[in-house]
Amino acid sequence: MKIQTLNIPMSFIGPLKINTQSFTEEITVPLATYETTLWPSTNRGAKISRLTEGINVNIIQECMTRSLLVEANSSLEAQKFCNQLQNNIIVLQQIISKYSSFTKLKKIHTKIVAKLIYLRFEFYTGEAAGHNMTTLATQHIMEYILKNYINIKYISLSANFCVDKKNSAVNSILGRGKSLIAEMNIPQDICERILRTSMDQIHELNIKKNLLGSIVAGSIASANAHVANILLAIYLSCGQDSANIVEGSQAITYTEIQINSLYFSVTLPNIIVGTVGNGKNSLDAQNNLLHLGCVKENIGQNSRRLACIIAATVLCGELSLLAALTNYKELMRGHLLFERRKQ
């Protein structure tokens, strides 16, 4: 099989002014996309971050998940097995530690259907996104179960309770990868001068389009304008598994009118990124991760930094698009200007 490469247009936007518990910086961010209007639009949000106190980003939790499916002889046996396994987390971690010094088992969630047992393991995976690390750890847990519980039968190493690259309620509730909140306060005069709209218009549109519109559409724990666009652009530029934008785009954009300012935030429960592993060794990905300051010695801090940068960039994109949509001709005018001009 011959491996080839595909060139995708990329541009740097920003700088964004980002504040986290670990760093406060102004950073330019690479976006690889065929939708070239993302660059000037997200750049407008980045400009606002520099004119204000910046975008505050907070990591709520981090865990990569993998689910396992086994079967007991009865629902009673299934319940007893789940209780016993919950009491053996320390033993399971000792088993995992023999094969990986970075994979840490944090929690086990169980769901019994008839006599089927769905196990959802939460792991800490350091700098890696953790797809393979968690699968390998789950495989060793499966070996332990088969050896020590003779009445438990193996069904599948992946049980769709993770949930990997699919929309789900469980991910939005429990989180998968990095769970973050990015937030910014935007003064009224900046809304009017840079975004050419008002705080009230953005707030009203967010309620009627993002929140109510998503309910009408039957969206699963998701209410945003175009989070997937920004995620894909950064994932491609930084060597991430781009299919994870499926659960990553389950995000909620929230607004609130305050005294002379607009509170604007995005909540992202499923940002799955890493700075080591498959895809990160390409020259382009390495250069971009290096540019973002995500290739350092501190284990765990690089992937957290990358996730924070992504969350802040998503906020910039959400803010700019919502502002554009308050003026009914602006969205199409931008696409015609940037996508149909002569190259």
C-alpha cells in the first residue's frame, strides 16, 4: 500500500490572548481548512480577545475512556460482578502499571442490561490522546476478568459505551478527553465597533438559534453554531485524530448580558487531543505543536496547553459567526469574498 500526502490550505490566526491556571500568553494558532472564511472570521474573535482582558480557559476534568462488554449468567450475577470489580480498582491499576507507566485507571462506570455488563473505564493518559493506551489497558483488564471470574464471558473489547467518535449523552455528561470551559467578557462598545452588532442581538440570537434551534433539531446535549469547523481545522494542523470532532463538537455556547458587557462562553466536554503518538511525528504537525509551545518536558502539561488553546480558538469562531448572523447579508458576503476570489 502506497502512502501519499494531501496538501490542505493553512493559515495562522491571531494572536489570541489566553489566560489559564498555567499560562497567560498571546498565541497565533494554525487552522488547516478548505473553508477559508474561517481565517478572517476567527481572527476577528481573536482581535477582541486582545482588546479585552482575554479569554479565560479552565480545564474541568480529563479522562480518556474505553468500554468493555461482558456477559454473566444472570442479572444477579452481573450485579455482584460489578460490585466486586469496583472494589478491585487498585488491583486493576497494578496490572495496568506492568505494561504502561503513564496509563492510570481513575474510575469505572457500569451499566447492566439484562445479563449484559457494559463497563466504561476512565483513564489518565498523560500527553497521549490515549486511544491505543486505553484499549491496551482494557485488554489486560479483560484478561484479569476471564482468569478470576469463571462465570463471566467475553463479548467485545469495545462496547459503544466509551463513546468513541459518535454522538452520545454519556460523553456530554461524564466527559471524554479534556473537558473545558472558555469564557470572555466583551464590553458593549467593542461589540458595536468590532463586531458591528450589539450585546443584546448576540444574546438573543444565541438563545433562539443555538439553544432553541438545537432543541428543535433534537441535538444531543449540544447547542453551538459551528464548533466542528474550528476543531477540524486545528486537529488537521496538529496531527490529531480528526474523527474525534464528532464527540468534540458536542458543545454549548452560552451568553449572558451583564452591566455594560456581554459574557460569552463555550463549554467543551469532549476535547480529545495529544502531543505524542500516531500522527504527531509528521513534520507539519511537529512544527505547529512546537509553534504552540506544546512540545516540552513537562509530562501532561503539553496536551493540557493544546486543549486550552483549542477551546479559546473555538470561542473566537463562535463569537464571530454569531455576530455575523445578526446582520443577514454578512455571512454570504464573506463567503463570496473569500471563497470565489481568483487564486
